[in-house]
Amino acid sequence: MKIALSNLATLVGGTVLCGDPTGQITGFASLKEALPGDLSFFHDPRYNERLVNTKASAILVPLGWKEFPPNASCIEVSDPSRSFEKIVETYGFQPAPFEPGVHPSAVVADGVKFDPAQVCIGPNAVIESGVELGDEVEVGPGCFVGRNVIIGKGSRLHANATVHAECILGENVFLHSGAVIGADGFGYEFGNGRHRKVRQAGIVQIDNDVEIGAGSTIDRARFGRTWIGEGTKIDNLVQIGHNVVIGKHCIVVACTAIAGSAIIGDYVVIAAQVGIAGHVHVGSQSTLAARCGVTRDLPGGQTYLGFPAIPVGEEKRRLAGINRLPQLVARVKELAAQIAGGKSA
């Protein structure tokens, strides 16, 4: 791959500010990791030192930027991050094109509703009876789709994703490898010295434009539905318990665990390793910082931190107080010594 800077500038509507417009790039990388021949981008003044020290041969910079690295060509664009993404989408790694058809090794039950000319079913996929697949659905290698599942138009199940019986996926839903939708909720009652399993008879409903990362699990409801709202994006290795409701356009980051019957409002951001107790409500437009522990209802529109989660300003003051404890202890010891010395005299 060799791409002239002038071609890149034309693609993103940019201007070559310095360097040779006929120069070529051969790869893409971040400022810190770039090597000669790579294209990178700069969009945040916090990373000015990386810009100065980068080994990249060409860099996308924002409009009006004047501090250019000595050994790189710079292309001025309105949005370096988005322009870099557009260039990579055009010249970089390309996903396999959609190719309709059913692989000979796939097991598709009689009566599955789909158009073979509009659906792709990969090797060793298993699709049980009563399933409905919309046009442009792709079921990847090794996937399992249980009976009576409905999958909407344009959705994609990457290799080894699982959707258990009766669940409903909307349009343009993406399940990455190892995601499991509709496994039994974790429900048991203790009696006579043992745990008795409580039947989980509900479903999972996933609305349009939801993306679910690799290894994430969304349990079916005990009754009714576990429900993921439109536009929500869920990272890898997230656990969502039975009867949880997550609103529209939320972000849920890796290793978060949400216990049964919790309700998350719309436009909520949940950072990594957050734990949310069962039956609590998190209001819309909240942000839960990394490793929050949510043990009670939280009003919307605020940022929360700590365990138990409290508004970020309160938690920062608490942490500041804790950080001063060593000095306070030392001061108390000093005063105690002075008092003891005075008594001796």
C-alpha cells in the first residue's frame, strides 16, 4: 500500500501545509506508535509532546494549528479523528463483503423463514425451528440461534455467538464472538438445605442499532423481558442479569455487572468494572465512573464515583481527606509527644 498525500488530502477535503504533497504513506498508527511511512492524527493539545516526538511521516492536524513536527508532512482538516477514520475505512483493512447463501455444513431446521438470496448463514451454524431472519442478516460460523428467535434486517452474528429460544433482535444489531443472549437468569431459592433453581421463562429483547461485545452475556428474564434499548453499545465481557432494562443510547464498558431487575435510564454512560445492585434505578443522562458500586437509586443528570456511588464532588472531597490522613496522624503524634514532654517537665 502506497498512497500519495495529495490523494489523502483530496479524500478528506484537507490542505497539505508542509512537506511534499507527492510523498507517500504505507500504513496507519497512533502518534506514539507510528514509524516512518505511517499516517497519524493529532486532535488534542494534551498530546502535543507526542506530536513533537512522533516518527510518523504524515499527520492530520486541526484547522489553524501552527506547531508542526520537524520531520513530518501535515494535512490540515476540520476533524482529524474523523478524517483519519475515513482514510482507514477507505484504504485500510476491509471487512469481508456480505455474500448471501447457506453454507453446506450449516444446520437449518425446516420452516425457518428467510430469503436465501438475502441472508448469509456460515459454516457449522445451527438454526432451530420457528426462526425468522430479516434480509441482509448474517449468521457467522458456529453460531447457534434457538427456536422462534426473530432477527431483524441487517443484523450480524459474528462467529460463535449464541441467541437462545424466543429472543427478539431488532434491525442492525451486532453480536460479537462469544456473546450469549438469553441464557437462564441466575435465580435460585434456598430450602431444605439446598438451592432450588427458579425457572426463567421470559425473553431478551434487543432493539435496533444495538452492538454487544465479545463474551458479553444478557440473561433471559424470569418472566417478561430483559430489555436493551435502541442505540445502546455494550463492550466486551459485560454481564447483564435477568429482567434488567437498559434505556436508549447508553454506553456500557467492559467488565461491568448489572444485577437482576435494575433499571438504567437513557443516555447513561457506565464505565469499566462498575457493579450495579439488583432492583436499583439509575436516572437518565448519568455517568458512572470506573469501579463504581451502585447500591441505591441514583437521580439522573449527575456523575457518580466510588463505593457506594455518590456524586463525584463529594467523593473527591472524601478521597482528599483520606489522602491527608498520614499527615494528620503524624501531627497528632507530634502534639502527643509535646504534651507528654510538658508533663515530664
